[in-house]
Amino acid sequence: MPGKGDRGGKKEKPKDTRGTLRRMIQYLMSFRWVILAMLACAFASNIGNLLGPLFAGEAIGAADTGPGQVDFGTVYRYAGLMLAAYLTSNLLSFVVNQGMMRVSRRVAQKMRKDVFNKLMALPVSYFDRHQAGDIISRVSYDIDVVSTCLATDVVQILTSLVTVIGSFAMMCAISLPLVSCMVITLPTAILYTRAMGKKTRPLYAKRSASYGRMNGYVEEMFSGQKTILAYAYEDDVCEDFSAINHAAADAYRDADSLGMTMGPTIGLINNLGMAMIGLMGAVLYMNRIVGMKQISSFVLYSRKFSGPINEIANIVNEIYSALAAAERVFALLDQDEETADLPQAQVLARVEGDVEVRHVSFGYVPEKTILHDLNLKAEPGQTIAIVGHTGAGKTTIINLLMRFYDVDSGEILVDGKGLLDVTRDSLRRSYAMVLQDTWVFRGTIFENIAYGKGATMDEVVAVAKAARIHNYIMKLPEGYNTVISEDGGNISKGQKQLLTIARAMLYDTQMLILDEATSNVDTNTERQVQKAMAELMRGKTSFVIAHRLSTIQHADKILVMEHGDVMEQGTHGELMARKGTYYKLYASQFE
């Protein structure tokens, strides 16, 4: 288990803000006609908002015709127009919000689909390097942040820009001397927003990365909960999580505490501008340069002008947060997929099961070679057992046979064809696998056994009987229609192992890979399953990784691995007669 402080990780910073924004816009372009309609509604809504102060000024002007004289007809008419303008504006604003909310959901749906499809195309090495929790965080939390930004912030900024530009144009038309008051406050607000943006962007990126690390740790600990309890390590895990959670909270605080100062500061700058407008307006009114109608309209327009700037300052923080989240999503989408099949690659059909490994060397990282000059020959129908201590390279051979990884040097051939000369899909479909780490999904027992192949109930029942699990299934309330909970939490490990064995039996292939396939069953069941496995393996090329050496005594060839090298190979009898490494391994299990 990692020690405290090991999960600090490298702090992420935005690398290409413009590029990320451009890619977010590309997702929006799929709904460009809807967005254009929403923008038209938003523009019309803002026109209504801009007409309101004009009508209000006219109504006030009608009340300023002289001492005790009020033109109530004009006041009522402009008050009614102002009410109609604001009602229409709010109605259109509601339509815009609803429309963009639907667009944002569709964008999030498309983005999640793209991410999931990308995950299905990524090589195994990506999942070896990244925590599952961090990947889940990108699919859920980060995309939710982007979706929320698109639903609210983008439209609000666009409508705010229309309001700012329109208000400024109306103020210029009313009184240029009063506009001069904005010359000081507007550049100050813009420069302040840009300066703060440079500081907040890295903080929001750090916040997203911190949440990814925290989710990864939580997922990791939940999956190993029984081990944690068994070792009474709860306090240490809580302490580790507390440190990670504290780091995430600090990242959240650092980003938001700095970002939240932007709104009040911009508000202060705008209020200073209002004070200047008040002073300037009083001077101009006293000198009869402007009337009460112009001053009242200008004040209302100045509020319209400064309000959106204040809102934009607050929204900018959310956009920076969304950009940081989108950058993590796009970083996943930009990962290199499994190398494409060569143009001349052929579909591996009518497989006989002739497998040969020639002078293969391989390492997961360049500086550390796992396998050294491995040679192996498996004739059709032979059973090849691979034994050795943990870390000897047994599972690595399986990864290469399935082409989860490509060899560094040498070659692997199936029926005389190099793995690079056949399609990856047809190669993997030529194998059936039963792994030590069993995998079942939420669904019925029938669906779990029939996974990967369309099968009838009779076929599923037949393989379940062969795997010695039919009787157990029939004791369940709904038999083969019993739903297995997520990750098979409502059945034992041994039963999950038997289900995966039945699945492999149903997936009729000419080659098998069995990675300690009976590790989770009891001795009595193991004997029964071994008989079924012998029937399954008959006439098929089988690669068996075994720790219980009693299960591979009848293998045609046994490879004894040690530190990536084949130390010995031969039949059980031949290796026992040599009294070498295999003999010692076998003897250690039966002392």
C-alpha cells in the first residue's frame, strides 16, 4: 500500500486553452442551427432589455414637463411598453435557457460516447498506467463541469456581450460627456479580469487533477475493502485519504477563493463609475446640457452596462474550470489507440492452433526487459503449461500471445502467420480465456455465460453442466434468470470462476488460455472441473498458467520460467527425472 504523501503527483497546468476552447466549439457545431436559433432569441431578449430603460426615461421625461404638470397618458403608454418589453425579454430568456440546457445534455452525451468508445480502443497499457477512479472522474465529473458551463455560462456571456454593446451604444447616443466617466472604469475592469484569469486557470486545472486522484484512491480502496479490514488497516487508509482529501479541498479553496474575488472587485470598480456618473450628471443638469430624461435613462443603461461585466467576471471563473476539465477529457481522447492492423493483414480463419514463439524479447518499459530470447513451439492440440515463481514472466507471455502488447524483438506466429500479418480482432477471437481475476457484470446468469456469443438456453445449460455449476444455478430462485449484482457481489469467487469457465466452454475456439483457472474452487470441485476442462481442451492448443503443479501433470510440454528465461521444458516425467527447478517446485508443494 502506498505510503503517505506518495500521491501528490505532478501538478497539471493548462497546455492549450485556445485549442481546448476550439474543440468545445466543435462539439457545439453539431447543434449549430439550434444554437443559432437560441442566439437569435437571446438577441431579441436583450433588445427588450435595452428598450426598457429608454421607455422608462420617456416616462420620467413626461413627468418633468413643469411644476405640478404630468402627462399621465404618456407615462401610462411608456410604462405599458416597458412592461411588455421586459415580459417578452424574460419569456425569450426562458426559451434560451431551456434550449441550451437540452443542447448541453446532448453535447455531454456525445462527449461521453466518444470517451467510452475511445476507452474501448485504447491499449491495455493505458489502463495499466492509470487508475480506474481517475478515468471514471474524467467520464463523469469533468464532463459534468463542461456540460454545466455550456448550459448556462456560454449563453450568459453571449447575451451579456449583447447587453454591454447595446447599452454602450445607447449611452453614446444619450450623452458623450457622461460616457467619458466609463473611460476609466472599463479598461480597469478588463485589465483586472485578464490578470486574474492568468492566475486562476492553473488553479482550476490543479483542482480537476486533485479530484481525479481522490476518486482513484477511493475506487482503489473500495475494491480492496476486505483486505483492508483483514489487516486492520482502516486507520491508516483513513489517514491517507484525509491527506488526499485535504489536498483536494486546498486545491478547491485556492481556485475558488481567488476566483470569487473577481466579482466583488469588478462590482467595486463599477460602483466607482456610477459615483462619477452621478457627479458628472449633476454638473451637466445644472448647466442645462442634459435633462432628467437623459440622466435617468443613462443611469439605467449604465447599470445594464456594468451588471453584465460583473457577471462575466464571475462566469469567467466557471469557464476556466470547464476548460481545465475539458482539457483532461481531451487528453484522454488524444491518447494513442492500439496500432492499426497492417493494410495487408489477413483475417485468421480456420485456425489449427500451431503457435510458435521465436527469439522474443519484451519489456513493459524500455529500460527493463522481462522476457529474454524466448522460444516456444506448440503443435496443434498440445497443452503447454507455464510455471514459475511470481514475476517470472508467465502472464507476460499471455499478453503477447493475445497481442495486448507487441514484442520488442523476435516474432510470434499462429499457423505460420506472424501476429502483425493477421487482424487483431480475428486473433483474439481465436482464443478463449479463463483468467484468475474473474469478471462478471450486472445481468442474468444466462447473459453472463452467453457473453460474447449468441447462444440458446440449451447450449448454456449444457456448458453449465460441464462446468459443474448447473445444480447451483437451479437452486437459485430464478435459475438462469437470476440477476448477478455489480461485480458479482452476491455470489462467491468460486462460483464466479465456474461461470467464466462455462463461458469459455461455450466460446468454441481452437486455442485456449487458462490463467490459474481453478484457483478459486475447492479441491473436490477442482477435480470435477479438471475433468470438464480436459474435455474442453481436447484437440485444442491450450496455454495453462498453473501454480498447483498437480493440475498440469498431463501437459504435453511444461515451461519452467525464472526471471524471464525458460530454465527447463519437457513433460512432467522428464522434468521430475532431471531433479532441477521443476522438481524443487513440485516437491515444495507436497512436502
